[in-house]
Amino acid sequence: MKNQWVGYIIEINNIKYYIAGDTDITPENKNIKCDVAFIPVGGTYTMDYKEAAELINIIKPEIAVPIHYGKIVGTKQDALNFEKLLDEKIKCAILIKD
């Protein structure tokens, strides 16, 4: 069964941050409006990098930050693959460097 949770949106200094958490693409999160999106790319219990890029290209934040990779699930390669699939106008901020 797919996870139906949308996540959280917080606003700080007029910048809207979307923290997707453990989720998949849903009709609800396709309608998110934000400036910065933290999106899972690990593929276990969440979206994989292809699904995450699809969602980000739909909601079009200025910055996308891949999360949920590099420790228990997913790899840095998932984050790099995610970045390659993004619309060229969306900046990707990969925070895990190793």
C-alpha cells in the first residue's frame, strides 16, 4: 500500500518550505506550493529518485533538496540521478557530500 501522507509546509520569512517526509506521489502533494522542497529519493517506504523528480517537476520549487538516502536506504547516486532529472530551472541542493 502506498503512503498517502503529504508532509508539512512551514513558512519562515516569507519562504515556504515543504518537508515531504516518508511519502509517495499523491494527488494532494501534486498541488503543493513552496519555494524549497525536501523530498525523499531513497525508494524504500518512499518515492525513488525518478518519482521524486517527477513530483518536483510538477510543483516547481526554486530549490529541491533530496533526503532519505545515504544511511539506511538509498545512495548518493540516487541523489545525483534525481538532480539529472530535474527541470533546468530548479536548483538541486545535495547536502550529503560523501
